[in-house]
Amino acid sequence: MTMLRCLAFFGFIALAFAEVSYSNPGPSPSGVASLAPADIAGFKEYSPRVRLLLEVCLSLTKQNLGYKFGSSDPATGAMDCSGTVYHVLRAAGITDVPRTSSGQYVWV
């Protein structure tokens, strides 16, 4: 299970390092930068679980979310950092992820 946790966590941060190929799509309606899964080079070669994780992450970029301490629910319009990790991993089917950043540090 530890390997799965590591893969999930690093899949989550893969967006920061994804090789993107697109031609100036312009700002999204919310004013927040986003891209479609098809814009990530090699997206279809990722495992189904990693693709799901990336799709969940990308869907959040279209919601124009703010920061709210203690929130892990995008329905509130804002989340904190560990709440975002918690929400994304749970939405991708990893249900034993801790809610707090200190818990996530120990968990990974």
C-alpha cells in the first residue's frame, strides 16, 4: 500500500512537471490557468488511476477556488493546501489519506 500512496501523491504533483503542448488557449472563463487532459503529452499512456488523479486535479482548476483554512470541500468555494490533497486523493479512490498536512507527511 505504501507504493500506491507514493504513486498517488506524486501523480498529484505531476501537474507541476507535466510536459504540456498547446497553442495559447487563453485564460479560462474563471481567469485561472487550466488545461485539458489531452494537453498533457503522453496522458493516455498513464495508468487509469493516475489519469483519474490528474482529471480530478484539472477539474479543480476550473472552479476558481480560493484559500480557506480547514476546508477540504470545493463546494465551499475554497480549500487549504492539505484539504486539496485530501479531496483529490479521496476523489481518486484513495480513502485512507489523512486530512492534515502533518498526517499526510507521516502517511507518505
